[in-house]
Amino acid sequence: MLNLSMTVVWLVILVVLVIIELLTMGLTTIWFAGGALVAALASLFHAPFSVQIILFLIVSAVLLFFTRPLAVKYFNKDRIRTNAESLVGRQAIVISEIDNLQGIGQVNVGGMEWSARTKEDGVKLPVGTVTTVLAINGVKLVVEERKEV
């Protein structure tokens, strides 16, 4: 009787986690729903409660660790980059010498002026240098000199 009631408890937990996932679509609770499903199956086979808990934790952790990066990549593949993040990978022209040690430098990207710094300290980029935007750090673009192919 106890195993049947624990199976029901695990199934209720499973349903609640799936509902939360459907409402949020944040890929946060679905991994634990998988753990709850395995724990419910273990309960059906009369596994001790401690084994059910251990299975729940292990399966949830394994699903989270191994499948979340793939799921995030799959679900975000058609995401359109907007605003500042769309600058990453674009070309920029140095309009004011970039020197990380002095904390100076500006580039022009798509007609907009941005403060900029180089990826590596000690590298100065003179005015007119064509660069590639690597990242955004705060309000500054991180750039490197564009390599001609």
C-alpha cells in the first residue's frame, strides 16, 4: 500500500513539474520531471524510499548535465540576435587609437561609435585599422585586428 501511495506522490510531482515547465518554457523543471518518472517506476517495483530518492536525484542531475546544453542549443538556434549582441562578428573601423593600458579607443560599427578595447592587453590598434567585434564587455566592444584571408 505504501509503494502505491508513493507512486501516486511521484506521479503528482511529475505532473506538477511538467505543468510548471509548460507555463514557463524555461527548460528548468523538465529534467526533474524525468527524475520523478524514474522514481515512480522504481516505486512500482517496490524499491525502498531511499532508492527512489537517490534515483530521482541521479536521473535529474544526469538529464540536467547532459541534455540541457543540447536542448538550449536546439531551442535557441532560430533566435534572432538583437541590439548590441548583433554586433558580435561584425567589422568595425578604429576611429580613435585603442590602447587598453590608457583606457582609450573607439570604433565605428554600422555608423555608430562605440568605446572599444582589444582582446589582449598591450596591443595597440591605430586609427583606420579594420577589426572584428569579438564580444561586448559592459559598454565597450572587445575587438581584434581583422586577419586578411
